[in-house]
Amino acid sequence: RGHHAEGRRWLDALLTATATVAGEERAPRAERARAQREGGVLAADQSDAARADTLLEESLTLYRALGDRAGEGTVLQWLGWLSVRRGDFERGLTRLEQSLALFRALDARGEIGNVLRRLGGLASEMGDYARAAACYEESQALFEQLGDRHAVGWLLSQQGRLAQDRGQYERAQALLEGSLAHARELRDKLTTGWDLSTLGNLSRIQGDYQGARGLLAESLAIMEELDDRIGRGSVIQHMGHLAVAQGDYARAAAHYATSLALYRTVEAETLIGVVTGDLGNLARLRGDLAGARARWREALAVVRRFTKNRWAAGWALANVGVLLERQGDHASAARLIGAAAATHAVFWTSIDPDEREDCEAALAAARTTLGDAAFGAAWAEGQALSVEAALTLALERLGRELPPSDR
């Protein structure tokens, strides 16, 4: 870990050595398949998604031709994970479930555990927290049987993030601190960096701004050392949230812009949509409602392409509802926040407490203006909308002409 560039140079040489020349193989196909797989994994670690996809797809074709089911399952797992990172949850879910089926047939317990760990993360993003917990529990049991301390520690980390999404902050803190201690002991820099980032954001949510700043700074140093662009983007995005909480909107804007640029280099589409929405919220806080509407139109254009991500869809709908209420569109605010609340079972705990307060204030204002009957009807309409229909409604309402006072 931390020596990806050196490994990548070695694998580039290996790929060249095993390449096909004038229609003849320089090396057996099995060796070529393995080299392509490892090259794809390293490219993924370095956030080079395009090259990772190419190498892994080539490797998958070779493994299938060889009838190597274990190799096929491994590559499918990596392709699924790459799809999830880019926000293509449907394709990611299909690839991961194909991989799991292959490994279950082979009774490959370690690989079953790895795929379940990734499926747990995907289920969490899709708002299916019960499935996420079940995947993590089965995965942890397998790795404990196998004595894989690295994997057990990473699962503690993921379960900590799941607890945070559920609003179980004390449990999240305990799990993440346990994971962090475990990762430091094993000198696992990647898990250490992510745990510090998540703990920093959790500290910010709980009002410990000084603690958050230190944790995030330490995390960023690790992510920079590892050249993990998604990791860096995530930490810097958390720094933007911290700056917003402290009222430093200029610093927040700079952090969000940097995070957005990093996500764009790796085509992390869902993350691009979310940080664009963060910029929309920041514009609203600064009183730039026209700018907020423009940013949210950009964000929704991304989010609506990945409606399987129930967290992102619910979060976007709720924040657009808050913006519309701020502009006097009370019925649309009630509909969209109602639709957001219906996206998944624990929506209200999955968003930040500050955002939850914004939603509650917007709903109270809408009820006061509309009256109980009209508010109730608008809320019910929103609850009945599909995610796709709700996102379409949000875009349509954002496209309306602003009142002169709000321009």
C-alpha cells in the first residue's frame, strides 16, 4: 500500500511482455489474464477508471474462454465495484451478484466475504440498510473464521458508516474508533485514511469542530500519499461541510470546487452530482437563489441518471424542496420533501441534522401558508411519486421563472 506507481510500472512491463504480437501469444492466456486483472486493479486504485475497465474486461474475456470460474468471479467483483464507484448501481449490483453466485458455487469463503462486503456498501447507498447489515454480518463471520484481521477491521469501518447513516452516532463512534485502532496496528493506510475522514465528519455533525479539523487534516495527508483521488475528494468535501458549519462560506466554496474537480478526474458521477448539490445549498445560504437553482439543475441532471442510489435521490429532493419553499413554492416543497421521505426507510436519519432542521422548518412554513388540508394533500402526492417522477418534478419546478425579488 502506498507504492502504486512502482507497481503500475512493473505491471505495464509485464503486460507488454505478455502481449500478442503478429497474431501469436507471447505468454499463455492464463498469465495474460492475470496480468490484465492485476493491472486493472492497480489502475482502479489509482482512480484511472477508463484503463481499469479496459484491462478488466479483457481479463474477463480470457478467464471465460479458459473456463476459469474463480478468475471470472474475481474480475466480476472488481468490475462491479468500479461501476458502483462511478454511480452505476444497477450494473454494479448485477456484476457483484454474478460474482457472489460463482464463489458460492466454488465454496470460496474468502471471496464470498469480499463480495458480501461490497454488496453491503452498495445496499447502504441504495437505502436498503437491512440488507447492508445482513451482508456485513455474514462477511464478518466468514473472515473471523478465516482469521483475516485486515478484512475484519475494514468491516468494522463499514458498519460504523452504516450506523452513522442510521443516526446511531454513539455506535458509529465506537465502531470507527475500533476500526481505526485496528488499522493503525496493521499499518493499513487506506482504512486509516477513510476512518479518519468518517470520524472527522462525525465530529462535525456532533459539533466538535476543532476535533473534526484535526481528523480531516490527518486523513487528507494519507489520501494524498496514496494518490486516492476519490478519498481526497471526499475528505475535502467534508472540509467544505465543516466550513459551512462555521459560517466560512468562501472557504467552503473553495473546498467544494476542489472536491468537484477531483471527482471529475475519475468520472465519479454520483459524487459529482452530490458536491454540485452542496454548491447549490451554499448558494442558497449566501442568498444567491438564482445560483442555487442553476447548481441544483446540474445536480439533478446527474442524480436522475442513477435513481438506484436512494440516498442521493432523497437527499437531493429534500434540499430542492427547502430551496423551493425559500422562494415561496410551498406546495412543491411539501411534495418534494414528502417524496424524499419515501425514498427509503431511514431517510430522516441518513441526512445531516442541519439539513433535517432545514426540512422541518420548510415543512412548518408550508403547512402554515397552505393550511392543514392543502399541506396534507401535497405531502400525500409527494409520498406517492416514484423517484423518477419526483426528480422530474423537481427539475420542472426549478425551471420556472424566478420572482423579481429573488433574482
